[in-house]
Amino acid sequence: MPLRVTPWKETNSDGSAYEGTTHDATTQAPTSVVADAHAAGLFVHAYTFRNEGKCLAADYQDDPQQEYLRFFRLGVDGAQ
């Protein structure tokens, strides 16, 4: 799922360079990757889901189940 940090910050509150974090990001519209893979006869297996709020996009509100459900609703065949 593509992510975007908007608005982008140039620096953190301590003045250090801002590098972006997943938790500051929101999801964008899904791509056609899953549908394209299925059309080619492939299975889509997602991995590296993490049960940590800091690793989730802001859209999921610190709830990893929301992220899992979104991927499965997009047609992902499996996950770990």
C-alpha cells in the first residue's frame, strides 16, 4: 500500500533533519499490483506485518487488525 507524509516537515522539533516515519504517513489509493499478479496466475503473499502502532500508517489508528483487513480486502492471498 503506497504511503505519503503530508505535509512534509524539513526538521524535527529538536532541529534535526526529518526523515519521515510510517506513523506520520497516510495510505494512498491502492495500486493494481494484486490484480495484475492474479491476472498473471500468481499468488500474492504479504509479509512483515508488525503489531506495533509506531510501524502502522496513521490511517490504522494504532490497530494492526485494520491493516491486515485492508490487505485481505484488496485480494492478498496470504500473509505472515
